[in-house]
Amino acid sequence: MEQKVLEIINQIDKSYKVLYEKMGDSIMVSLKDNGTSVSQFDLDATQFCIEIINKVYPNANIWIEEDAAILKTDEEEYTFIIDPLDGTASFLRGYPIWGIGIGVLKGETPLLSYFYAPACNQKYLAYEDKIFINNKELSEQTNVINADTKTIFISSRLHKKIDFQAFEALKLRNFGSTLYHVVMVALGKAEAVLIGSCYIWDIAAAFYLGQRGGYAFFDYKSQKQLTLKELLAYKDNKIDIILEYKKV
């Protein structure tokens, strides 16, 4: 992976922090065509992400939530898959767990995972077999998991589709951000996450991190492991199955 990719992430990181610090208590919100909310914060973050990437890599492919896919070249170019504000409902309610997620690929090979939640001062970056948490490299560690702390993260409306009685021995959690859930599982801090229908940018920031740790996405109903190629085929269409993210 070229150093310029990291420079892009660093620039976006700094711009996102500045945008957050300037936001204050004023949050401007509008409705998208599908009836969901979008904030000016989200739109501003979208704009500077595209500008920063285009300045460094004019031919890069960009998939970003608030814009249609910007696919300029063949798949062998770098692809940046970005959710500029994962956890919009939490953001609008003043809860702290929301943030920006970026996954970088070359062809179908994940190269980098990045998630930054500024309100709770948590930042995760993984590339080239290294993981950084708040800019400090994570050393190998062994987690001792007691039975009464085993956890599955769930999407907010998934109780309408799944009977959770089978999970009585586990704690069920929802922190309001799909990417945060997936990153926590990829870091070994939960056993799995169950995700209702979502978009590619809701999960792409964890591709490299999860692959490094031996985690993968499965169709919850059939338990078929989904390849990255299958997930990427959705592009800007909704992934309309229940995904389970867990250790392979």
C-alpha cells in the first residue's frame, strides 16, 4: 500500500476532528428522499472526503453514502468505501457512539480499515498487519472472557425478524453504530454481530481488520460465508439479508 493512502486517511482524520470541534450544539438536519435524516455535518464530511481523495488520487473509485458511487476506473485502482457518519440517529440524539468509517481496497484486496468516533475519543486504524488504537500500536494480548460477559451486538430492529430466545446465555447489546459493533467484534471484544439489511459502506471499514483477525460475514439464515466479491457486488444497493459477523 502506498504511503499516499495513509496521507489521505490522516488528512480526513484531521478534517473530521476540526468539523466536530466546530459543530458545537448546532445541528442542521434535513430529510433524504427515502425519509431518513441527514445532517449538515454528514454532508460537509462527504464533501471534504471526496475532495481530499480526488486531489491525491484523481482516478480512485469512491463509494460514499450520501453520493452515488463514483467509479472512475477499473477495479484495479484504489477504492475508498466511506460512511461519513455511521450512527446518524445516535448523533442526532446526542449519544457519543457514531463516527466515520473508511475501508480501502485494491481490486478485491482489503488494505486498510479506519473508524473514528470523535465524541468518545476512539480511533481504530489497521493496515499492513498493524492495529492502532488512538494512534498507539496494539500489542498482542490474550483476552480472558468469562461466560457471563459473552456478547452479541444486534441491529435496532432485528427483534422483529429473529427470535432471540436462542441467545439467552449471551448479552445482547446495541450501541447505535453498525461499524462500531463490527470493529468491536473484529478486535475480539464480542462474539458476533447480527446486522439487518444494510449498505456496503455500513461494513466496509472493517474488511481489512476482520480479515486480519480471521473474521468473516455469513448469511445468518443459511450460514453460508459471504466472500468479499459477493458483498461488493451490492455496490450502492441494499444488502437485504441478515448478516452475521463472527470468527471463521
